[in-house]
Amino acid sequence: MGFLTWLESTAYAQWILTGLTGWPLVLSMHAIGLAIAVGTIWAVNLRLIGLYRSIPLNAVHQLLNFAWIGIALNIFSGFSLFMTQASFYVTSPPFLVKITAILLGIGNLIFTQKVLDRELHTWEAAGAVSAQGHYLAFTSIGLWTLAVVTGRLIAYL
């Protein structure tokens, strides 16, 4: 726990926790990153499960680049928020579930991008996404929803 205590005592963590602008600024950055990441990931997944067929898969596939911007913002802002109460967060079940869902969601996103790179033209030509694409989309929706919900529960449980 020495490292966690050290993180909590850094000037940066104290500025976030006690300063007038630190917490609102970092929390707002986290919310914006969340909206970008989860919003674009959901848009792609909804298209993969069959909604919005008039939008080409190639167009939604390109949206995933924005998801990585949101994920990068959330890694920075999330770690910054974590630093303020690191000792608490590592023992919080909702936090642990959230981090697990995020890591699995990122793994799913990487794999989905690889599958899209390989199968996109086949799916476009066939006019349908394969069962694997549906599975990846539903799994992604579940993981990111779990991450968002458990993230909100951290403050209450």
C-alpha cells in the first residue's frame, strides 16, 4: 500500500482532490472521454447488429479512430481520479468490475477492428454481418454498459 499512499500524497493528486478546479476539470474530461469512446463504440456495434443498414460499414468502421481518442482521454483522466483515493479504489468491488470490463472491452475493440479490417468488404457484399460480428457487437455493448454502470456505482457502494 506504500505506492498507493504515495500516489495519494502527490501534489497533483492533492490539487485534483482539494483544488477549486482540479476535480471538476478532470471529472469533466473523464465524462467527455466516456461520451466519445462509448458513443462511437455503441454506434459501430448498433450497425454491426443490423441497425442503420443504410450507413455503410466502412463509414462506421472509421468512427473507431475517435473511440481511441476517448479511451486515451479516459486513461489519463481515470488514472488522475484514481490517484486521489487509490487505497480506496483498489478495494472497491464496483471499481474492480469496472476496470475488468474496460480491459475486456478494449480487448474486444482491438479484435473487432481486426475482424472488420478482414471481413468488412465480404459483409458489405453479402449485405449482412456474420455471426462472429454479431457476437463481438453484443459482447462489446455488454462490457461497455457494465463499465459505465459500475463506474457510477463506485460513489454509492
